[in-house]
Amino acid sequence: MTLSPIFMNMERWGESFHFARAYKGDTFEQSIKRHEQYLALKLSLNEKQKILDVGCGVGGPLREIVRMSGAHVTGINNNSYQVERCKIFSKKLGLEDKTDFVKGDFTDMPREFDSKFDSIYAVEATVHSPKLETVYSEVFRSLKPGGLFATYEWVTTQNYDENNPDHKRIIHGIEEGNSIPSLSSYKQALEAAKSVGFEILEYEDMAIVSDCHEPWYNTLKGNFSLKGFRMTRFGRWTTSKLVYGLECLRIVAPGSSDVAEFLNNTAEALVEAGERDIFTPMFFILLRKPIDSNSSNSN
């Protein structure tokens, strides 16, 4: 859950604040659900298991995974408003017995989480940790020995050149626009996982496009249909100017146009990073806590 929830709610994301691998012919909703279901499949979830969603947002992926697997899923989130929204959605959908929500910091998880969960997952959330080692260490502690952790990470790719001023400008725009302390490289993410004791089972950049896929950033580029217009560059510019006009008329709060412009610049940075293939929001990693581990990490 990275790109500003305000921005995503304004557009198409609804309850699931993440990008997704899209196949040609997919609707946006189909690609989002498949991306969530993929985690449940890779973790082999079932109705007897207790699962943790790290940085659960308003719980869109969590509810999809509960419905698909039957597992009990706990979500942790440090935003009180979003936690309350999670509870409301679960009650509305009759999922109260299969879900719990905890207001908490995923870089300092409750001690009652120690060795509690069969599997843990994160959907574009752990990028907000000051250091990946910090949140990975907490995940490691919260897993049962032999438990699995699956995550979609925001990272720079092998094509990113830290000595290229344009690359640095684009990545800084992503960091600034999404309140990210510092983007890690894909290699740094893997090293962080190993450093706290995890075994690496699989990893893949799911943003790599084959003949059957659409680029993930097309969602931000939009199209000139009625539904997609708002996400085109011109559509975002038009929205920004509209908000400015409403601000001048005192219909919306002062500063709203600045926020709209800021979010527009963030979207531009993401598209540019995607087109240059220097960044991915879906570097998939599957990890295992060794069966002989105790409740703490190996460091």
C-alpha cells in the first residue's frame, strides 16, 4: 500500500491500493484480484491457517485472500481511520469471524505475534519501513518456524544507474511523492531478507512484460475512454486545473490544488520510471523461516 491512498481512491483503486501484472484483455479489476490471489496460491493457504497482512490498508487484498483461501487473516496498520474502515468492510461482508485488525507499527510488532502465524504477506507496504531489515526482522519473529513470507516490493531494477542524474531525479520523485525513506534495489531487498535469517525460495520481477502482458504503468497513463480519461496526462492536468478553480471559488479547502499537482507529479515519475524500466512496484519474493528457528531472528 504505497501510492497515496487519497490519489488511488480518487481514481480506480477503491479498496486495493496496489499495482498489478495485467494481461491483454484484462479489466483493471481482474488484474488486481489476480495479483492478490497469486499470493494465496504461492503460500498454499487453507482454512486452518492463521495469516498476517503487513500494512493492510483498508483491507482489499486481505478480504480477497480470505474469500479465496478460507484462512483467518489479521491485518496490521498504523492508521486508525483505515483500521476502522477494515472493520466496517468485514462486518458488511460477513467476514468478521475470519478477520482481525490491529492498529500497530509493523517495524515494532506486538509481542503476542511471536511465532504466531503460519504465513505472512505484504502488498507494496514494507517500502515504508526506514530499513527493510527492520520490518523483515519483525516478520521473521512473527512467523512460526517453517512459515512462509511473500511480498511485493517497490525496488529499483538492474537498469537503474545511480550515477545517471535523470534516473536519480525520477526515483527521488517516487520517494517524495509516496513518503518513502529510500528505495532499495532488488539486490538490497534480497540481502535484507537473508540478513535476518530467511531462506530465499523464489523471486521474480512481475513487471517484466511479455507478449501477453500490458505494462503496469498503463493504469497511470490511462486512455481516452470516459473511464480512463482522468488518468491520461491531459486528464490529470485538467483535474489539477479544475481543483485550482474550485479552490479559488472556496468550494474546496485551501491547498487542494497543491495536493493535486503534487500527486500528478508523482504519477508522472512512476510512469517515467516504468517506461525506462528502472523501477518495479511488484518485485515478488517468497521466503521461508527455517524450521529450526526460534521466535527471534538469527542476528
